[in-house]
Amino acid sequence: MTARIAINGYGTIGKRVADAVAAQDDMRVAGVAKTKPDFEAKLAVRKGYPLYAANKEAAAKFEKAGVKSSGTLDDLVKVADLVVDCTPEESGYKALYEKAGVKAIWQGGEEPSLTNLSFNAAANYEECLGATFVRVPSCNTTGLIRTLYPLDAHFGVANALAVMVRRATDPGDSKKGPINAIEPELEMPSHHGPDVQSVLPKLNIHTIAVKVPTTIMHLHIVTVDLKKPATADAVLDVWKRFPRVAFVAGRDGVKSTAQIMEMARDLSRNRSDLYEIAVWRDGVHVLDGKRLFYFQAVHQESDVVPENVDAIRALLEIQKDGRKSMDKTDKSLGIGMVK
């Protein structure tokens, strides 16, 4: 089966999902939908992706700009098996997908209540098999699940506290900053903790977030009280056995997110993306046998991309074994080169 996948929204996440879908041998890009005939729309055409206007108003803009489209989103959903919705939060396309009878995946900007089912390939792939709608949680939430789920599975997590030092905006976004300030998120917990629980409902986690003037990555400082005694080496050994966790070391000169992204560039991946969560090996510490501290970095533009690919396979039941899907996705994207 070659699944026909539509991508609604071709921005930071949408264009990456489109390229990842195109790299799979069991799915293809049926088309991408945009609201504006901007440079991203023109590059989508150059890549050979069928381009659709989001609606009739957008189609008029496309025509005026001389950018040829294959129709509107209404037309695209009719030729797709599934839509990956990468539009801004609360864009309101669910009714359209329901009317068309097409399955859909949303991103983490949406509330969990939109689908009542959030997806993480390692944690709940089988639970999402055959579902009509799922949501892939945000980059920060995905990053936390990547490292906390293995810890809970092997040692048990009594409670966890994660402090997220968040980038102000994405590198290509000049509208928002970077801000010349440090901005705390005053809500406690931040939305990330409840978001983790949308995948891992029994995990006792609280989160705090601050926004800082950088664009390239998020940084997490995580404290975990384990139920079973462990050592730093035992924790690292558990993470080694799980995909999409990479290790870096301060002693190797990787002292900041800047060096992590330089490493990602040296891997020569598409857009220099780092799909893995980067954990500082020499920043993992266990006190009194059960209190674990660690630091991890999240490339906010790309860590959710492989999760979207696996979610496609789960919803369409192309592959019923989550680990096999992850292996296939990771091989296609070059994930696993850093351990």
C-alpha cells in the first residue's frame, strides 16, 4: 500500500513532514495546501509537490501572483488517505476532514481535547492503531516523553519536575524577536506537564517554562525521583536502547545548544535537522540512588517530524508494530547516527 498523504500548512513543520513523507517507500505526498503564494509555495512546486490553495480566497491570490495551483484544499482531501494538519492552532479544519471522511493528524499547538488521543511512537503506538484523528504533542512535550517514558518503564518515576528554557521564536521568524528579555510563564504548571500526561496519564510531572532570547533550540533541566535505585550509567544504558535519543558531552566541546546545532550541520542532514533529543552524557547525575538530574536539548523545528510519519502508519495500519515503523522511519531520515 502506498498511502496518499496531504499536508495542510507548509511552514516550519509542514515542509519537513512533506519531505519526510516523500522519503518513505510506503507513502507519497498527494499535495500540500497553502494560504499564501509565498516563497515556500514556490519551492513546494519546484520539489514536485502538487500545490493547493487553502480556500477560494487563497486561490485568487495564487492566480494573481501567477502561481499555479491544482485546486483548493477541498479538492486535495478528496484524493488523500490522510491529512497531516500543520496549520496554526485553532484553524478549524476538523469539520472539513470529517465531511470528507479522511483521517487526520494535528500538531501540538492544538488542545488534547481536539482529538482526545495524543501520539508518541515509543509510548502508545498500538493504542493509536486505526484511529481517525490523533495529535502529535509539541516539540517540548515530545522531548520530555522521549526520555521520561524509558525511565518510567525501567525504574518507575515517582515524580518529575522539568524546567524548560524555551527559544523565543524559530530562526526564520522575524516577527517575534528574539526578545531582549527573559520571560517567565507564570502559569504553574506550564502546559507541558498536562500535555505529557495526554500520552502518559499516570506520570506525576510538573513543568516550569521561561522564554529566552535565542532561536535555535530549547533546553530542559529535568529532576526525577525514581522508584527503583539507579546509577548514571544505568540510566544512560536504558536511553541507549531507545531510539531518538542522542548523546553529547561537554568534555567533547559540546557546551551549549550552539555546538549541538553545529554537530547537526556536520551530519549533513536535510536542513541540518536534529530529530533526536540531545542529552548531555556528562550532565546525568544520580544523588542518593534515586534522585536523577539531567539536561537535554530539543530542536523545536524537527523532533516531531518522525513522530508524524509513524502516526501515519498507525492510523492507516500500514505497520502494526510500532518499533518496526520507528526503525523504518529512522533509517529513511538518518536517525541513530549519534549515540
